[in-house]
Amino acid sequence: MALNREQLEQKCREVRRETLLIHRRAPETRIASSLSPVEILVALYYGGVLAFDPRRPQWPARDRFIVSKGHGSISFYPILADLGFFPREELEKVSKAGGILGGIPDSVIPGYETTNGSLGHGPGVACGMALGLRVKGRGCHVFVLAGDGELYEGSVWEAVMFAGAQKLDNLSLVVDANRAAMLNFTREIIDLEPLGAKFAAFGWDVDEVDGHDVEAVRDALQAQKSRRDGRPKVLVARTIKGKGVPRLEGDPLSHVQTLSPDEVDELLRRRP
Amino acid sequence: MTVPTMAVAMRDAFIREIHTRMMERSDIFFLSADFGSPRLDALRLEFPDRFVNVGIAEQNLINLSLGLALEGFCVFAYAIAPFITMRCFEQIRVDLAIHAQIRAINVNLIGVGAGMSYDVSGPTHHCLEDLSIMRTLPHLEIHSPSDAVAAVAMLDGALGRPVPKYFRLDGKALPNLAASLAPGDLARGFRILREGRMLMLATGFMAHRALAVAALLPAGLLGVIDLLSLRPVDEAALAEALAPAEAVFTLEEAFLGAGGLDAFTAGLLRGAGLDRPLQCCGVEQRYRFELGGREILHEAIGLSAAALAARVLAAAR
């Protein structure tokens, strides 16, 4: 059931809170990278964009969602638990013995289609799925979430070329454009801009959105899913790495920062 | 039994058989990294929806293969052997080896140009590392047929087992060593081509070379075992076959001491508690730039039939 704007925003607050709590228990998780795609994940799963069935994660008629930036998707855990893909107790055991939720996720987790975290694989795998679905005449849509730092991997551009040439219009690449990789802002490493123009040159439909406006993200994804115009789609979601944590926002090294338990407690007191 | 001696390119025979199966089954997909064969032209003309040339992009070739396999296709991914194994090794590791432990995926990598079969193309196209590096990956089957008959016979298994596999095919047209495989040879992963007091375990093109070596030696001295697959292999059966040998030789067109056939055999003998003299023949760890063809390369690196026969004779004395 799709939520309205207010409900979606409330869901985003809950997911951020749960994500911070996971990080408090498992400080090796990548917190900054996991906070930037919260609105994207919430829009997909609560905004009525994706077709899915938590009781049947491999339901053939589901839309496919590949988390190519696997390391930065700890915020996906509370969503999957909330929707019933696995018991909520798993959230207490992230990275712990006997748990299924790793510091970086694997496809042993119900709801994860593939194993990622090694970057640059998701877009090509998504192209294979989109091609396979088309040949089989299935109407499912394939979404893949990648980071902007991930776009440095050459394999991404092999897939981008391929999707454009194959006119994979059942494919949406969502770029969590949080402007930073591990050691610096992308504009300081190798500037990726103009990002949209690069995709357009390969025959993609390009949409850009404020990646923290959950309703705008939802509307853009919904529109992409319904637009079968012979072109693959990219949604450049302009986000902030470490969104919601002032110390991380604007820090070029936020990727490798860990929040202390006291910091997390203080954040949660101020932004319940 | 009449043994056909006409040379047949393994890839053409293999692709012809895949083409036939594609007519019967709608779940077979063929991807090529802009690599062809005369026989592939017919396939791609007939199946424009299930054949895609992905361009010279081996990383994407593997990523696409996983995506298609997850959608239920049996995928054949086709490229030049050194590139489909080494350019995209990490894709094979993450997409195929890791996923194979979690999901059923039927991806069949076809690498053409095993060993030095692209002789005059030089070190970039010589494929002397693939056996070693593919052995490092769990769950990946490794098949190294020595002729077209063996390659074609492997196709049933390729279609039937939803696991990742690597088929290492020679780039040259080779004569068939037998008109057909004996029952059980494929399942065991090897075939005995010739009996002898000492045994040479060879794979791929080198099975032909081993037979040539044996022919230069006194009758009954050197037997030849053709290792059709490095994984899976019925190791107990192979150990049993090697047990009577006074000495064991390995022969591979691959780097020595890098974890290939030599390490495979040493491990097998050790595991079976067989204390046999073992001599490993292959390519010393240097890249070769000599021109003139495979025979000249083999002369230069001590893998000519005459040089190998001398080694066996020396061991026999």
C-alpha cells in the first residue's frame, strides 16, 4: 500500500533512526553511505513503486531491485525487516554470530537479489535481468541502486553502453549522487559532472531529483517505471552523504567515519 | 572402431551442438564478446533474440550472464580464453563463484585459445594461467576437452547442471582422438588413451602431444591419460588408474608451479597416499615472444615430442 508524503517522511525518519541504532551496535557498518539513499529505498518500498512479496522474495512477477552499492545499504535492513522479509530480531544481530545481516549484505538475505559491495557489478547484472525479462515477455521492471563514486568502475560504463544499445526501457539506474567516494568528494577525485549528459549521450532518459525529497523521488521512479519508450532510465538523486548527521554532512572523509554510541544517543535525543 | 582423423575446430562443433539445442529449448542464451566462428554465423542469424554480441567487454559479459541466469536462462558466454578468464576474473568470482553457493545459476564460459593455440599472437593471447586461476575459485567446473568429440559430449552436462563452468577450448582444429567417448569417461573426468608402465597425464591439446611422445618410445613404456576436466574429477578412479604406474608425468600447456595440472596431480597422488615419482612438464614461468608457430614455440620451451620422449627415457633408465 502506497503511503502519502507525510507518511513517507515519517518512514524515512524511522529508517534513519533504526539505521543509526544498527550502527551503534555494529560500528563497522558504513553509516554515511547508508544514510544518503534512505529516501530512495523508502520511495521504492513504501511509495508503491516496486511490486514485491515479502513471503516470496523470489516471486517471479516481482520487480527486481539490485543494490549495487551494497556496502552503503545498511538502511535497507530495517525496511526489509519492517516489511516482513525476515524477523526484526535480525536487526539486533548485524555482523554478529548467528545473524544473517552482514556488515556488507549478501544475497543470502531475503530481499537481496544479488551479492554486491564489490562495486560496478550491479548495473551489468541488472542489464542481464532486464534483457532476460524482455525475452521472456515479462513486464517486470529492474531497478538498480549505485553510488556516484561507484561510477568510476569501467564495468558500469560497459553496462551503460549496452543498455542504451539494447533499448532496455525496463531498466532504471538510480544514482545515489552523494558527491563523495571513500577519500574525498568526487569533484576532487575525478569530476563526474555533467553526469546526466554522460548518460544522455548513451541514449538514456535522464531525470534529476532532490534525493531527500521522498515524494519527488517516488514520483520520478513511478514515472520511469511506466515509461516504456525504448530507452533505459537513470535517476540522478542528488543526496548528501551522512544525511541527518551534521558531523558527517560535508566531511570529505565521512565514508570512513564511525559514530560513537554517545553520538548516536545524542542524535536520537535531538531528532527522535 | 574407425577413428576419424579429420581435424575439427572444437568451437565449431560445440557451437553447432548449442545451435541444435537452441532449436529445442527456448531457455538457452548465447552471448559473445565480439568473438566469432564460422559456425556462429548461422546461430546468430537464426536466434537474433537469444544471441547478443555484447561488444569487447568481458566484465559486462559476465555481469550480463549472471543477470540472465538469475532469470532462468542457461547462458553460454563466449570469448577468447585469456580474456574471458583474466580480464573479468573478479566478475567470475563475485557473480559466478559466490552466487553459485546461494543460487542455481547455469553459466557456461567458453574460452577459445587454450595454451599457445594463438601461437603467433604472442603473450597477450597465449593462455598459460587460466587452469591455475580458475582452480582457485570454488564451485566452478573446469573442462578441458582434447577434441571436438569430447567437447560436444560435454554439452549435456553443461545444459543439465545449473552451476558455473569454464570450457577451455583449443584455437586450432585438432583431429579427434576417438570417434566417441566410452561410457563413464565424462563422469570420471578422464579417459585412458593408452596403457604403459609409466603414465603421462595430459590435458587439452597436450593429450595429442602425449600420444606423439608415446609413439616415439618403446611399446608399452608410456601410457597416456587424457584429463577431460580438472573439476569435477572422480579422484578415486584417477588415483586407481595412476596407481600401477612406475612414474607419473604431467603435461600441460600452462605455467608450471602456478597451481595448474602439476599441483592438481601432486595433490591427488598425495591425497591417495601414492608415492610415485612425479615429473611435471609444462611452460617455465616466462612469457614467450618467439614467432613461427606452435611447434617452434614448443621446441623453444622443451615441449616437442622428441624432447619430452627424451625426458621419459631418462626417467625410465
